[in-house]
Amino acid sequence: MLNVAKFGGTSVADFEAMLRCAHIIKNQPETKLAVLSASAGVTNALVTLAQTFIDDDTRADIINQIRVIQHNITRHLDCEELLNLKIEQILSELKQLSDLQNTLQTAQTGDAILACGEQMSTLIFTEVMKSLDVECYYFDVRNVMLTDSMYGKASVDVTELKSRCQQLLLPLIEKGVVITQGFMGQDEHNHTTTLGRGGSDYSAALLAEATGADSLAIWTDVVGIFTTDPRISNKARPIPEISFGEAAEMATFGAKILHPATLIPAMRSDIPVFVGSSKDPQAGGTKISQTVDYRPTYRAVALRREQTLVTVKSPAMLHASGFLAKVFEILANHQLSIDLITTSEISVALTFDNPLGSTQALITQNVVEELEQLCEVSVEHGLSLVAVIGNDLDATEGLGANVFENISNVNIRLICHGASPNNLCFLVNENDANQVVKTLHDKLFVASGE
Ligand code: ASP
Ligand code: MG
């Protein structure tokens, strides 16, 4: 049996947190591969270094903040001095990279900067595991995670990953627990790449698939996926079991508990995923799998803030063909991924997620100008996406009334329904979002007793 465990930033934020994770692994003999994020706060600090032109003092301060986060962990370990030397090597490399980035900003250097956090957390965590007398190996994921050169959101060569894992990683897993980095990879020129913010979940799922693992556990700071954000409704409850289909909609349209791509390899290779809290491993969590026993109509109400709505309008679309293809081509050339789409005869509305802390501006002036060659373009911000997640929503009588009668006083900017049986979603003004989610959640779940 092989389980792959992924520990997020808060799970490896400090020494106590790392120790809890180390105990989780020690208590589960089947967990032989651990994939880590950077310690909480480190990637955000690195984003600042990668993104902005800043003065030398500020840059030195940021690097020092990162040093302090890591030293606060290493000081609890017997091998502190040796470990600090290794951390110092990474920090001095980081200093050089950030000097370079300050004069000549490139996405390639940006990725090399962002990947420093995972390298440090995994080096340190390997020693925390060893301090519990666990046979344990540090593994640089760049040896197996070959990607293209799309810095900031690189795509992984899954076939190559699998063959390299068989060759390099599985033999090591035979010998003990392997600790490796999420989020990062390497392109064919041996340049470091990253898979996008929050990408460690996805790395872990890819590694689970490539190693033929039986299960994947995502350890985070919440006891699983909730029926809604507990900060919005105190009636929110954890969901014990959910299907891949529902969870995929949650990951795309819901709170950012899981990186949206995480479930792709898990679904493809039918690997059940567990989401739980490393602070409270006994508290249970959410199990995500192909089929589940309990399939309620309403499973969750999710909220995603900071949506960008682009509306393109052209009379040329009237009875014409090929217009949408041209719009999509421009968006695809800019690597923009559309979330929702609705069309009328002469206009199309599209939404885009705003990736948190992303190094790229989303809908750039270039994109707008290229679209304007074809049509009128308007870009709106300040919108939130509300998603009602459940089962057979495309075949539920009275669904529209059930959902919208509860929020009849709110302006709905756009509605998407019918493409997936697991999801009905719509856009509302940012200021209405919390109230809409709370009202809907409490009415659909608590009132119906689901
Ligand atoms: N450390 C990276 C981030 O903060 C990747 C991850 O945590 O999944 O985005
Ligand atoms: Mg995450």
C-alpha cells in the first residue's frame, strides 16, 4: 500500500506544526512519500521579490524575514548549524536571483525565486522526520517533474514523470519515507519552473498517479471541505464524503482549499483523496472518490471572490460563424483560462478567476486591444461567483425557484447552468456575496435538514 501525503504551508509553518506532520507520517506506515509546500508566508515574500523593483534594503529585509521563519524551526533541531548552512546557500542564491530580477525582470528568474521556499521547507522537514528516528530521504522533485517552459504555470510531462518516478523515486520509497517539493519542476533547459500558486496539491496528485499510489492525503488547516465557508455561516459543516465530480466543481468554483487541477490525475487514475487538518488529524476529514453512497441534491454553496467579467459584443456575430473561435484563439494565445461563459446573439460574457498572488496581470491591455480588433470589449471587476454544488442539478424540478426565491432582492449579473449536473453558478456584486451565500446555505441545507 502506498499513500502520498501533501502538507500545505500552514502545516509546515513552524516547528510544532512540522512535528505534528512528522507524527502523522510516522503513525501511517503506508505514507511513504510526502510532498511539501513552503512554510506559510515564505512564498508570498518570494512573490514580492519576484515581482517588484524594490530597493536593496527592502530586499535584504524580505530575505531576512524568510531566514527568521526558517531559523525559528531549525533552532529546535540538533543539526541546527549544518541545516542553517544549507539554508544560507539557498538564501545566497536567492539574493543573487533577486539582484538579477531587480535589473532585468524575467519570468524564468521569477520561477527560480518562487521555488526557493519549497526547497527550504523540505530540507528542514527531512531533519524533523529523522529526529523521530524515521528512515527518511530528501528528494529534489526536479529530477522527475519535467515541465514545459511556461514559467509561472508550467505544464508537466506526465509520461516522463511516470517513467522517471519508476526509475528514481520508487526505489527510494522502498528504503524509507521520501520528502519532496510540491509546486516546482524543471524544463528541458534545466531551468526551474513552477506550476502556479497553490500548485503543491497538484504536484502531489501527479506524483501519486506516477508512483501508482493507492491514496492521496492533502493535509491542510481545516478538517476537510465544508458545506460553505464557516466564516460566512456558522451553520457550515464538514462534508464527510464527496464525489470527484462535485469536488472538482468545488475546487474550481469554491474556496481555495484544493488547487483546481488536483483532482484531474486523481480522477483519471481513480485515486481516492482525503482532505484533513494536520492540526487535528483525529478529527476526520473529507473523503473524495469516484462514487459515494450519499448523493444529496445540495452539497455545498461555494464562493469565489475577485472575478473578472469580460463582455465582448459585435453585430458581426449576428448569424455569423467563427466569431467565438476568434475570441477563444486570442484568449488561448494569452494562456487565459475561461471559467464561465454565456452568450446572446451578438455578445458573449466570459469570467476569469483572479489567481491570488499571481505574478501576471490577468486581462492585460494587450488582450483588450487584440479583442477590440474584433468587437467592443468591456471589463468589469468587483464581482463574486456563487456556486451551488450538488447532484443531478440538471434534472431537479424547482431548482431555479429553490435557489433564487431566497435571494430575490439581489441583482444576478450572470447565470450558468446545465453544463454540469453538479453545479449551478452565478455572479453577484462583491458587496452582496456574503449575504447571498449565507442565506442560500442556511435555507438550502439547514431548512431542508439535508
Ligand atoms: N508554496 C506555493 C504557494 O504558496 C505552492 C503551494 O503552497 O501549494 O502557492
Ligand atoms: Mg494550498
